[in-house]
Amino acid sequence: MSVPTRNWARNQRCIPTAVHQPSSTDEVVQIVKTAAAAGERVKVIASGHSFTDTAMTDGHLLSLDRMDRVVGVGGPDGFDVRVQAGIRLHVLNEQLAQRGLALPNLGDIDRQSIAGATSTATHGTGAALGNIATRIVGLQLVAADGTVHVADEEHDPELLRVARVSLGALGVITELTLRCVPAFNLRAVETIEPLVDVIGDFRNLMHETDHVEFYWMPGARRCQVKRNTRTDLPAEPQSRAAYIKDKWIGENLAFGAVCRVGRRFPSLAPKVAKLVMSAASERDLIDRSDKVFCSPRKVRFLEMEYGVPLDAVPDAIGRIQSLVSTLPVKPMFPIEVRASAPDDIPLSTGFGRASGWIAVHQYVGVPYESYFQGVESIMNDYGGRPHWGKLHFQTAATLAHRYPEWDTFQTWRAKLDPSGTFANAYLDRVLGPVRS
Ligand SMILES: Cc1cc2nc3c(=O)[nH]c(=O)nc-3n(C[C@H](O)[C@H](O)[C@H](O)COP(=O)(O)OP(=O)(O)OC[C@H]3O[C@@H](n4cnc5c(N)ncnc54)[C@H](O)[C@@H]3O)c2cc1C
């Protein structure tokens, strides 16, 4: 197993002084203690699926790929699953299914590690459901002095509350306990609908079904709406052939091919965008929840995603439409819109508010800066919070007032990592220096 030194999108890379693959919490403690004593920095990289440089370092780079086991199952209802922090979501989902359990919500992919996903507040869609980190009911964390902190609802609940979303700034998480739910199937219905209807009834749309999202190409009058509803009916998945046609050929191979044409001939980008949207198909199937939530993503892209108050989404979409009409290079990827419930995690992008999520993408190698910067300045007007793992141009100075419990987090950071052992260039930018 090699430790990645660049991310999935290949827009971030680093040259660490040393790489480590510990297989136990004790080994993590030794690595952290030795590095801290030498005044050197430490960072964990999980599956490198962040678009930002959040997992990059010129110090010691740790991979917890060897710490990837389910440790035990317990809790009041037998739904609490303790796992080592390096377990990948697709492995975890399979292990949960074997035990008749599942996570209630997931994002688009399952390649991340559980600690990597939760550390940046990775979310799916569902107006009544928080991000994945909200399912954490216990954790084990190695602080900069090598102390192993164990936090759960009874012991150190405040550390638990804060450390669920920490960008790796508080220490190395070695174990997590997740409150799961009984395994369930989802009925997935995908339709093409007029944007004006979707936006006109946005709040209801987001609340009427367990999980709703829509994809819209700026300029298009119609969009693709995906509604996933919990069902007790047995699975009726697509045939293998239909899955390969939709997910591998349609969403990856063919999509990648037309994006390459658009990158080579930018004037064709609007035509490419139309083609991509016209290829979106309608589907209706029932399958195991994680198989519905997650899809393969082989076409590499860059992404920025903002959380804004749910009711701001229709207005923001209208403004993005106007922005895109002025851009010299048009996006070839649709905008993705989702929703999530409020939570109480100080650094969570969902802290204290029902969020609407607006994600913009651009194919790798195509200029994205003016598009993303333009969208970001629109999001600023709604107090938008950028996804910590996706591209943005904010700094600690512009972010602090968007997080009512910013100081709570910074106090814990100063306590657990007073010398900035877990800092890197990204944390220097978005969190600033550790407070003395
Ligand atoms: C194709 C694609 C699809 C995506 N879909 C979604 C989506 O649907 N929803 C969504 O919200 N996001 C999505 N993302 C973003 C992604 O979920 C996040 O960026 C996530 O953090 C990546 O997880 P990772 O395991 O790759 O972690 P990395 O990117 O490797 O690391 C993320 C952060 O976690 C820290 N970290 C990792 N492990 C530990 C640990 N054990 N202790 C302390 N710190 C740790 C790292 O240091 C870093 O700061 C997507 C990304 C891609 C590339």
C-alpha cells in the first residue's frame, strides 16, 4: 500500500519529509510525539478526495489505511458501530449491511475513509438529516502531546461535540463510533422537470421526499431531479447491463469523452453542456441504500460547494444563471443542489441552520477560477459556508463570523495542539495560527 501524495483531482500535491502507515493507536502516539518534540508537523491523508490542500503537508504524512477494521457493535439498541478511523466508506457500508445496519445518509461516492469524510463535514442530501459527522457518538483522538483522548456522550461530551468536524486540526482520530440505523432500501426516481417548477416550489420539494437533489446546467430550462424514498419493498435493482450503460458509459466514459472535446475546443462548451443535459435519463428502481446513494466517479473535475440558508437557494440560482451568461468559458458540468438539516458541531458547515447546497464543477484542465470566484461572491451575500474539502478562496478572517462557535473550536485547538503540530498551509489560511 503506497501513501498518496496527491489528491484525486490531481490539483494538489505535496512532498512530505516522511510517510508513515501506523497499524495501531500506540504507533500513532509515537509518531506524533517524535514529530512534535522535533518541532515538525503531522497530517493525515485518507483517500485524498478533497479538492483543497487540506490533507497536504511538507512534514510527516500519515495514512491510516492499515487501521481499517470494525472494532465492535454495541450501544443502547445495538446500532453503535465502533470502527478504526481509516476504514473506507465502501468497506464500511458492506460490513454494516452484513450486520443488518446502514448509515442513514451518504454523499455521492464511497471512496473516502470515515475520518476523512467526517473531518470535512461530508454530507448527502435530505432536509431532515445532518451530515455524516452527526452520526458520531464516540471518538478516540491523539493530541499533539501524545495523549489519547476518548470522548463519548458520557465522557467528555464537549470534546465529542467539537471534534466531529475538525479538519485534522485537533489531532489524529484513530477510532470513531457511529450511530447507525437498521438497513433499508431506497426507491430512486429520476425525472426531467422544468427548472421554474423546481425552483418555484423549492422548500416543499426538498421536504416532500427523504432525499432530493437536482442537477441543472446553467442556461437550460429543464433539470434532472433525483428523489430517493425509503421503502420496505424488496430491491429491484437495474440489470447489470443497464447499470453499466447508465453509470459507467453514460456518466463516466461518454461524459468524459465529450468533456475532452469541450476542453480542446472551448467554443463548443455550450454545445457540450446541452449534450450532457440531454443525455440525462429517467430511472425508477429500488436498491440497498448505499448502492443508491453512491456512484462511481471516473471523470476528474474540480468542485466548489457552498452551504447557504435553504430559502436562499432559488435566488442564488437565478444569480448564477446571470453570472454564467457573462463568463468567457462556459461550464460543462451541471450544478448540483442538495439540502441538509442543522447540527450543533462548531465547525460544521451545517451549524445551526437548515442548509441548501450549491455545488459548481469544471472539468480538469479547463479554466475554473472566474466561474468559481463569481459564484463565491454570490454565496458571500447569503453568509455562505464553503465545503471544507472543496475549492474556495476564503480565509480565517472571512470565515470566522460565519461560524457562531468559531471561538469554541479555536479554544479546543489551542488546548490540544498548542504548537500547531497538526497545522498545514490550508489550516494556516482557513483557521489562522493557533491562539496563544
Ligand atoms: C468525486 C468526489 C465526490 C464527492 N462527493 C461528495 C459528496 O457527495 N458530499 C460531500 O460533502 N463531499 C463530497 N466530496 C468531498 C469529500 O467527501 C471530502 O473532501 C472528504 O473529506 C474526502 O475524504 P478523504 O477520505 O479523501 O479525506 P482526505 O481528503 O484525504 O482528508 C480530508 C481531511 O481529513 C483529515 N483526516 C483524514 N483522516 C483523519 C484522521 N484519522 N484524523 C484526523 N484528520 C483526518 C485530513 O487531514 C484532511 O484534513 C467528494 C469528493 C470527490 C473527489
